[in-house]
Amino acid sequence: MSNERRIPSLTPCAGRCSTVFGDAVCRGCRRFNHEVIQWNTYTEQQRLAVWKRLDAQLDQILVPLLPHADLKHIEGFILGKRVRVLDSSSKGRKLYYALKICEKNKNLAHDSGLGIESKQVKPLWDEFERRVLALANASYDFAWLRADGIRQSVLHLENVE
């Protein structure tokens, strides 16, 4: 048996799961409830697809909210805080990790590379959470409507035959 400690796979989990309270979209990581439940059974391709959707949401929200961010500086900042990041992580994902660190300690804002002052951290975080949760819920609703539309089409085809 190897003495090497196994490093757990990265997960989008933010440690604030709300799916246990019945939310269709987790308020912490913004995965759909079934993705939270089934994450450990997903293949690497399935996990990557979820990561890409979540990263696209972060790009859509955070890149415009943080126009003065210095990505190279942010990468060094989050690396220095020992944040594990997928190689394929988007700019929005890296901005998210830096902002999350600052949300926990607003005095780090100046060193983060985000291009914001400490007094801006809380209002930015609150606005980010409001926007990204709305986008995640809209994404869930759209996926649900698409799945229901496909189901209706299949049922219609079965009835035609």
C-alpha cells in the first residue's frame, strides 16, 4: 500500500449547501441539486461540463464587475493563499476565488489584484451573489424547460406512431 495521501478531487462546493433545504440550485456553489447529490458518481467529462457552466456564469458576472482586475496578480494571490484551481479555470473563476478570500478578510483587497478597495468588498460580494444566483436559477429553469420540451416531443412522437 502506498504511503502517499490521496488528494480529493476538486469540487465546486463552497461549504454552504442549500439543497438540503430544498433549493433546486445551491446558494453556495450554484450547482443544480441533482449535481450536488450525484457529483461523486460523475465521470470526469460530466464534472468538467458542470465546471464549464459554472465558470461561464462567473465570467458573465465577475469580469464586468471587476474591470480593473490584474489576472496575473490574482493568480499569484490565490496561489499564495493555497487555493487549488483547475488548469482549465476561467478568468471569472479566479476572480471569484480572490473575491471570496477578500470577503473573508477585506484588508486583503489591496493585495488581491482585483483593483478594489477594502470598502468595496462587501457591496461587490453582495451584488455578485445576487446576480450569480439569479443567473444560476435562470439556467436551471431553462434546462428544466428544455428537458420538459424534449419529453413532450418524445411523447408526441410516440402518440403519432
